[in-house]
Amino acid sequence: MWQVERLAEDLRREELHLSPYATKSSQAVRERPEEEDPLRPPFSRDADRILHSRAYTRYIDKTQAFYLFENDHITHRVLHVQLVSKIARQIGRCLGLNEDLIEAISLGHDIGHAPFGHEGEGYLSELCLEHDLPHFLHNVHGVRLLSRIEDHGRGTNLTLQTLDGILCHDGEVHSVKLQPQKDKDWKRFWEEVRAKEEDPELPLTPMTLEGCIVRMADTISYIGRDVEDAITIRLISRDELPEDVTRVLGRTNREIVNTLVRDLIFNSYGRPYVSFSPEVSEALRLLKEFNYERIYQNPAIKTESGKIRNMFRVLFSRYSEDLEKGKEDSAIWEFYGPMEECYKLTTPPAGVVRDFIAGMTDDFFRNQFESTVMPRSFGYAL
């Protein structure tokens, strides 16, 4: 009896204390109905399921912006995800939004990334298109991973609101203002997934204000941090930052984050949307342009790109062959073998290879290439 009372009290507290624009626990919708947990609201359960997933543990060695640097102070994907969660929950708390939903979306937003970050994503997408698969996009794959691949193909049965936030988190897209598109159901959601696969440039908007916050926090968390990492590896110097940016946002990551968070809260408080001020938004746009030109596309960090692209091709071909021949001693069989029949029946062989490679960490990817391609020493004797 006390469990029912506890759940009812949580729901009453949300109605009393959350913003009228917040997503309430009572609105949570799952694809497969399940019994409610009296101790954890539905979005809190989503966050726990993501945190305890096997895919989440692989964040630890996935590229954020820079790879192949032997520097312990360079940001990895796991730290970026934690920063997004912290920043987004701080903004959400000030705006009276659902922090459980914000945390769930934040923890899962990049879980679909392939090894070697956005560069690896591009190489894997090339291979997908060559094998009659849709474009590979990390946000779409994150949805696929959590709903159709994790737990041996059974999925984690997350809420629609959490999966929608993961799908629509495009932090690379510059948005001055975001207002949620609330009229979504499961049918509309899966239509958006398929449409995004066909057209990677298709703009999508989250269905919740919490999803909008995470999308903005994604940008806030990486934009200044990538500058600091670029300075650490001596790719740029701080003096190169545009004056029109530093005058408005500041010169350090700490100043940039503080400016963006405060501006977003001030311009979004009590409103059904989230927005930066025009001046701050323009400075952020200029900083994004600077980062893309001077950091992400800098030839100095692209010298190994051709090798990595070839590694993707070699492994994709090898695993495709192993799967076709039924080689159960191949590494891909450790992924494919335990899968439920529903996954095996609905996923073509090239899709299985895509899913296996996409889940790899950078180190595992390189180790697999070495063990697959490089000859093994027999040592002193057989």
C-alpha cells in the first residue's frame, strides 16, 4: 500500500513544483507496457537502464573530437556525456523542468557513436550505402541500439520521450531558439527515424522542452571544451580566437559555459521554448565556424584519416565474409550468436556488421584490425 502512496506523492509533487511546460512522469509512454516502479519514476528508470547498459560502458574509450593523442587530459566521449548531463540538469532545475528526463536523454544522447567519432561515422556510413543500408547516423543508431540491439536484441524499452530526445539531439546544428513539437506518438517517431536515415540533413525537433535543453547543452558542453583540448595539443593558440567571440562569450571554457548557461536560462525562464539572446547566439555561431575551420577540419589532425578509412573497409569486408561462412570463431559471432531471433530475422548481414563495428571502442577497433590483418608470431616454437 505504501508503494502506491509513494508513487502518488511523487506525481503530486511534480504537478505542484514543476513548470507547466515540463514533461510529467504521468506522460511517459513505453512501446511495451510494463508495471510501474513505486520507487523510481519512469524517466529515472530510463536513466538507470542506459547507465547499466553494456553500450554505456563503452563510452569510456570512444573519441570525442581528437583521436590517437597520448594525452590523458583530452576529452573522451564519457566525459562529454557527463558534462552534458550536468549542464543540462542545472539549466533544467532553474527552469523547473523534469531532471530525470534530462538525465536520461543526456546519458544516452551519444551512445550510438562509432569508433573515431564523427569521422568514423562518415566512413561507416559510406560502407552502409555501398551495402544497400541507409546512412549511418549516430543519433539514429543510438535509438536502434537502445531499442533493438541492447540486451541481446530485446532492447531496453525506454520511453518515447527519452528516445525522441536522443534522436533529435543534433548539437552540431546551430539553433537560436527551440520550441518542442509535442504532437508525437510512436508511429510519428519511427517515421522520423526512417526519414532521418534517408535524409541526414532533415531537421528534427524534440517533442519535450527537456529534449530541447539537452540539445542546447550538447553544444554548450563541447564548444569551449574542444577549444581547450585544441590548445592542449597545440593545434591552436588562445590568441587566435575571434575577438567578436571572446568579447561576448569569454576566452576560456569556464567563461564560455558560464555565459551560455546564464544567457539561456535568462532568455528561456517561464517560456514554452528555450532561446539564446541574439548577441550571444551570433557569437556562438561564429565560434562554431571557427572550430570547424581551425579545429575539426584542420589538416594537421587528418594525416591518419586515410588509414582509418581503409581499416573500416577491411574489417567490414572481413566480418561480412565471416558471417556469410558461419565462422563461429570470428569475433563477430560473440556479438551475433547470443542475439534473439527477432534481431536475426530483421537484420540483414551487412546490418549485423554495421551494428558490431559501431559498438566498438577505438582501442578494440584497432586491436581487431591487428588480430585480423597482421600475422601472428608463433614464438620460439609451435
